[in-house]
Amino acid sequence: MALSKVLTTNRVRRWAGSRSYGRGERYFHGGHVSDLKAVKGRITATVYGTYPYRVMLWDAGDSVGYDCDCPVGQEGDFCKHCVATALAWLEQRTPAAETGMGKGKQQADTGLTMKDVHAWLLMQEKESLVDMLVEAADYDTQLSGSLMMKAAAAGGVNLVTCREVLEQAIGIDGFIDYHDMYEYWHGADLAINGIEELLKTGNAAAVVELSEYALRCLEGAMNNAMDDGEMGMLQHRLETLHLKACRKAKPDPEALAERLFDWELNGEWGTFRDAVKTYSRVLGRNGMRRYRELAEAEWGKVKPLKAGETTRDKYGRRSRITGVIEDLARQGGDIEALVAVMSRDLSTSYDFFRIAEVYRKARKGNKALEWAEKGVAAFGNKADRRLQDLLAELYHRRKRHDEAMSLIWCQFEKHPGLPAYQHLKKHADRCKQWPAWREQALKQVQANIAGQPRGWTRSGKPDHSLLVEIYLWEQDVEAAWQAANTGSCGEALWLELAGLREKTHPRDAIRVYRMLIDPIVERTNNEAYAQAVGLLRQVKRLMDELGEGTEFRQYLTRLRIEYKRKRNFMKLLEKFGD
């Protein structure tokens, strides 16, 4: 079907959606479409947005095929650039042009390139160019905002106008999904460029105010955007600008301290986090004194928490003020003051670990040991593994190996697995006791296997996967093989074992591959079929090497009969011939 039949304004609107259609329409009216060509059922054009993007539309029978090299177009969407191209073609289409599409003529092609446009622009009057730029800005909010900020940087700063530009560029009215994020980010980035221009032109005080205003707008936007890191980049830019501007403008330190503290305490998105450290020089003595006053007043409201206790704001406001007070204590270099702050919350074993770590790093081993023991005593086997490991390390250093190994053994009992087994060996090697602990660990694994309920595995045999993993890690392939065959193990382990036994015991490998092929095929999807065929190739190779080609063909015949209804699998089997 000809493009003239399927490419209509209503269909373009439907394909694009109202949001992209509106933006594409503005691009079209703003003259962003260039080098439009219509040849043999294909429309091509360059659309100038953030960058020049190449668009192609073509006759796809009952529909229209489309392609654009912009980020949204690459996701497969009918983007605003496709819309602009379609509207440009629809506007200039004539019966002659339609005929040209079929005959290979280029009626839509003016023969001009952007080089020609550039040369023409150089010949125009300054006033005419300004008028064209302003007209284009009427259709492009990003461009208009950027121009307004640049104008503000060049003359006297109009804070009201600048705030309006920032609100328009950074504030979000409604939800922005992933596909629209790039355009939003670019517009916001241009607005921030404008703030940066103000800093370069000596308007540091205005930048302090405007960057804070922009951050407020951004925080509101963060609740309404499908973010993939772009918001964090904008936030970082604004915070960096704010700090640079504060260093130049030297705002009232006490007022700045109050604003920063309010942000750090009540902010939802971590804005100005760690301001105590970042702004200490900017704030100076007076600002830091005011910051400390505010922090200590808030800290006085925080109630101590004992082991197992919790509170609704533990990870909210309480966490933020705790972080501020800890930073202030660290700046003072007083370890005991820092511990006093940290010990206000001992609700989890990790809190004990943090304090013990402070003392360990300060080379106060006895204090570290005291707090680690307190934490393990309070939480027992439920204590944080990091705390248990630290206590075990402190015991080892004091030659209290039995106490260290008792902690590590409890970890293995609680979560028996290869990582825990490796961890046990690491600590047992410290005191040269690995053979005894290895024997005990393997007995525990065997006991766990014996305690498995019947029907635990599909084969009905006990699951020996952990034993197989352990033996493979110890490079005892024969023991791993025996363990797998005595019981059962996971598919990945069977494949690893088969691969290791191919050279020395090829029939063992063949048996494993054949054992796995049937259940893999039964998964009934193309990925599984491809995996099964891969194993079948392994079987064929090994059987050919053994001179068992006839037996392989018999096996292949069995598969074709058994799985004849699985058409996609049958197609793959055709590659093996008769």
C-alpha cells in the first residue's frame, strides 16, 4: 500500500501519543526539518533537535516503517523527530510528489544542504537573524529558557525571570517516563548552564540563591520522574555550583548554616549531605558554631535505643541527625565523643560492630574486643556476621583460637554452603586445625543430607550438591563424581563434572549429557531447545571419537520420534542430517 494511503495526521498522532506528537508538531512548525527527500517509497530527513538526527519512513505494506537514530527512536518508538518528518511530508505532498514517490523522482528535495543554509544565514541582516531565533524559541522551551538565562547573565540579573526559567525547565508538571527523560535532562542541563554563566560574569550571590531554588525544583521533580541516574547528575551539578558560588560570594555564615542544616535534616533526597565536611571552610567559625548549636538542639530530642528496640524514624530524620552529629564528633578527633554519639543507638548488632571498628582502627584492641563481645552477648547467633568475624579475628590475635573457631563454626551450622566452608578453612588454617574441622564439617553436611525430606529432588535421590561443590573446590574430581552418583546434584554441577571427565572417561560424560537432554527439552522453549542441541553435539562428538556413530544415529532417531510434536526442536535436529 502506498505511503499516501497509510501516512495520515490521525495515524501519526496515534502512533506517537499526544506528548510526542505535540513536540514533533512544534519541531515541524519551528523549521527543524531539513533535507527532506521522498524517493521510491522512502522518506528521509534530518531533524535538528539537541543534535541532528536522521529519520527514515518507508512503505511497510499496511503500515509505515520508521527509524530514527535518537535515543527514543533507538528504543523502537515513533519519536517526535519521526512526527516532524511525517508532518513535513504531509504538508508539501502533492499528486505530483506522490507520483514521484513511485517513479523515483525527488520532488520533495530542494537540493539544498545545511551548508547552503549556513551560507545564506551569513548574508542576512542581524535583526532578521534575531527575529528568526526568537521565533524558533517560541516553539522550543529549551531554547527560550537558555536564551533567557544567557540574557540574564549579560545584563542585570532579574531573579524573578531566572526563577521562572528554572521552574519551567526543572519543575515537572505530571510524570516523566523513561523515554522523555533525555529531553527533560537536556532542558534542565541548559538551564543550569545559564546559572553557570551568571557565576562566570561575577554574579556569585545570585547563583547561591538560584542554585538553591533550582535544587528545590529538582527535589519536587524527583518524585515524578523515571530516573536512571540523570537526576543525580543534575543534583551534583547544582550542589557543585552552589559551593563555588558560596566561596566567591561569602554569604552570611550563620544564615547559610541554618539553610544547610534544614536541608540536611529535612531533605528527602540527600541534598547537601555531609555539609559539615564540605562547607566547613565556607561557614568558618561563626557558621560552624551555629550549625553545631542547631545539631545539638535536635540531638537532644533523640532517645537512646537498646538492643532490639526500634523507632519509626530510625532510618529517616533520626538517621540524618545522627550522621551530622557523628561528622561533628569526627571533626573534633575525639574518639570517646564519637563513641558516645554512636552508642545512643544500640538496637542492632551492626551498631556494636561500628563502635568496635572505630576502636580497632584507632588501635585500641581491648576496647574493640569489649564492644564486640558485648554485641555477640546481646544478640547471640543472630549477631551480624561482620561482628562475629571481627570478634573471631580479635580472639585469634590473642591466641584464643577455640573461642574464634566456635564463632565461625556457628556460622557454618547456620548457613552451610561452600562460602561458609571456605570461611571455616580460612580461620582453621590460622590455628593449623583444618583437618579436624574439615572432618567435622563434612560430617555435618552428611547429616544435613540424611535429614532431607523424601522427594526433595526430582530424581528422588538425596541432593549431594554441596558435597560436589566442596570436592570440586578441593580439586578432588573423583570424590565429586562419586558424591554426585551416590545421590544427585544440580544441572550446572553435572555439566561441570561431565566436562572434567570427557577426556579420561568419555562414556561418563555421554551418560550425563544424555541424562540432561530430555528434561531440558521438556522445558518447551527455544532457549532450552538450543541448549539441548548443544549437548547433543557434545554427545555426537564423543560417540564419533569412540566409533559409535551407529549408536548415535539410533539415539537421534529416538529423539525425533519422542519429540516429533515439538516443531522448533525438530527444525534444529535437521542440522544433524539422517
